[in-house]
Amino acid sequence: MAEDINIYAFDQSSEQQQQQSSEDITEYLSIDNCIKGLQQICDNLFKITLTKEISKEWINIRSATWHPHVIFLEVRHPTVGVLGHIYLDLFQRKSKEYHTTGNFTLQLGHLKYDSTTSTSTSPSTSPLSIDYTKYHVPLLCLVCNFENYGKLTHDELGDLFHEFGHAMHTILSR
């Protein structure tokens, strides 16, 4: 019986420490800091950049943002160019229909149809010989339902990175 009380007390103390620890780091988890962290990881692992700056050929797509809190990111490689685009719709609002986290592909990446040549758009063409100027880049939407606009909890940060991993898989899998 005494051992049960000690185990219970230890469990309660651990939960309190975890709660305090989570609250302490939340002040550092602004959405801007989290996106900067994603940018650093993408640069270090894949040598790609995430930017809110949009290429001239994609400038009109920005007008499709449906809410001021939605963030539009361009994913770019230094030699290949634009790899894809991601909408980040991260925070709760009354008009939002979707109430959980998810990653949705709005447009799959694919070769553009070219009626003048059949070999450059053939599915059997080696990825190394594809002319990526004839490629539709993927467009994705990462949807979350985070409670506090501006600051994330530790769990929400985990959800953001998890869903962002799905987005990177779609964009980098040509």
C-alpha cells in the first residue's frame, strides 16, 4: 500500500513537471519561430528553401488565400527552381469546417501535356532527363486547428512537424 502511494505521488509530480516544462517553452513557440525552424531543417536536410516570397509566375495564386491567417509558402530548390507550394491554415476559427489536423493535396505534381512530343512527357522517361519547366508543381494545404493564434503548445508543434513531413513527402516525390 505504501508503495502504491509513492508511485502515485511520483506520477503526479512528473505530470506537474511536464506541464510546467510545456508552459515554459510555449513562449518560444511563436508561429514565426516554428516556420523558421522548419525552414532551417529543410535547408539542412534537402537544400531547399521555404519562403513567403512568391515567384512572378505564381503571384496570382496568392489571391486565393481564404483567410488573413493562412500562410502561403513557396518551396524552392536552388537549381531546379520551384518545387511546390503549401498553404498553412493552422488556427481555429468559427467558419472553419475541418476540426482536426490534415494534409491535403490540392494539385498533384505532374508533367504538363505536350502535344508536340511524346517522349518528353512519357512516364517511362528517366527523372534525371525530365524538363522541369514542363512540370506542374504540387499545391498542398496543411490544415490544423490550433487554439491560440500566434503561439503553439509543444503538442501542436509536434502536429505541425508531423503534417509538414507529409507535405515534404508529396513535394519531393517526383
